[in-house]
Amino acid sequence: MKKLLAVIFNKYILTIAAFAVWMLYFDQYDYFSMRQRKKQLEDTKDNIAYLQKEIAQMEQQRSAMISEPKELEKYAREHYYMKRDNEDLFVMERK
């Protein structure tokens, strides 16, 4: 029993234990903060992938509008409610 207490209260063992506790809970880069930052990094990577896909789709729409005037007219009518002089425009919104 005395030998066990001597090993437990060894200054090196206590120092290593205190260092481990400090690094796990109290340090700026503790385990929980690093896990949260890793999750944020993964979310950001997913967001970047989504936005890159959206950019590719918009580039495709843009090239279609440049090459075909009908697509440009369709886009203008749908998004900016443009019309010809002899037309009436009715906007119907879904609820």
C-alpha cells in the first residue's frame, strides 16, 4: 500500500496528470474546442461544395442565355416581370 501511494504521489506522475487535465479541459486548444472547430470546418467544406455547384449551374444558365435570346427573354420575364408594350402582366403568388 505504501508503495502504491508513493507511485501515485510521485512528482512526475502528478505533473503528467496535471498537464493532461490542463490540456484536455483548460487550454485554448482543448479537446472539446478542437472537436467543435473540426465540425465547423466540415460544415464550411460542405457549404463550399454546395456553393461551387450553384456557381456551375449559374454559369450554365448564363451561357444558355448568351447563346439563345429566348432563354434571356424567359429569364427577364420570370425574374424581373418584364413585358411587351401590348401585354398585360398578372403576378400570381403561392401561399
